[in-house]
Amino acid sequence: MLTKRTYFVPVLITCIAFPAAALAAGGSDVSPPRNAVADSTPAKINVLQRPIVRFHKTIRFTVAQMEAAHRAKVRRERRELYATLPGGVSQATLDAIGACESGGDPAIVSSDGTYRGKYQFDYGTWESVGGSGDPAAASEQEQDYRAALLYSQSGSSPWPVCG
């Protein structure tokens, strides 16, 4: 998860660079006084070319793009992590178990809350194959991977009805 610190430097650079560039672009209206005592008229300052509202929209858009790129990277890494199933278990076998246990829904929870996710893991079994947290909150790829680990260790016995 990204923190606000991740975006501090790029946003700070953007906040400094855009106003400075806008001021520098129209610098012909600003001229230093020839003699400060004789000519006491204040120097004119150019108005920023881009309104501050557009500037803030640019910052929000840039931050949103950075967050989207990070989420895509995390999804890609997770897919690669769980791309191959352990123990030679086929995806077809897992799909059959998942369809029987939960109708293939990775977020489903049993009525009493004991069994969770596509393969209806309980917390103890989920942790025994390296899972952490709520099985129903894990990605479908991670649930497939953990179910394949369990199947390679115990066969179909953890799913007495559907295995």
C-alpha cells in the first residue's frame, strides 16, 4: 500500500516547477527600478498563465496515474507469483473442487462464518498452507495456489464431498 510519503518528492517538484516556469515565461513585464529612490513605483508581477484550479487537477491526475501504475505492478507480481501450481495439480481439478464447494466464488463465506473463500478454507487450514489473514479476502490466484498446496499434501481428503 502506498503512503503519502511516496508521492511527496514528485508533488513537491511539480509544485515548485510549474509556478516558477509560468512566472519565467512572462518575465518581460517585470523590470527592476532604475533608481530605487527616484522611481518608487512598485514592479508589476505577471499573473500565472495557468489557473491554480488546473494546476491542482494536474497534480491529482499525476498522483492517480502513479497509484494506478503501482496497483498494476502489484497485480502483475501476484499473477506471476501464483502462475504455476505446486505438486502437479491441474487447474481443472481445482476448478471442479471450487465449483462444488462455493460455486467458484472466491469471496463467499459459509453461513456460520467458519469456511471461507473458493475452497471453503477454515483459518487453521489456510494458515497451514502459508496463508495469512482471511481466505475470502485473498485473490483467487492465491486461493488456487494454497488449495494446490493442500491437495499436493493431503489429496482430496480436505474436501470429503467435493474432492
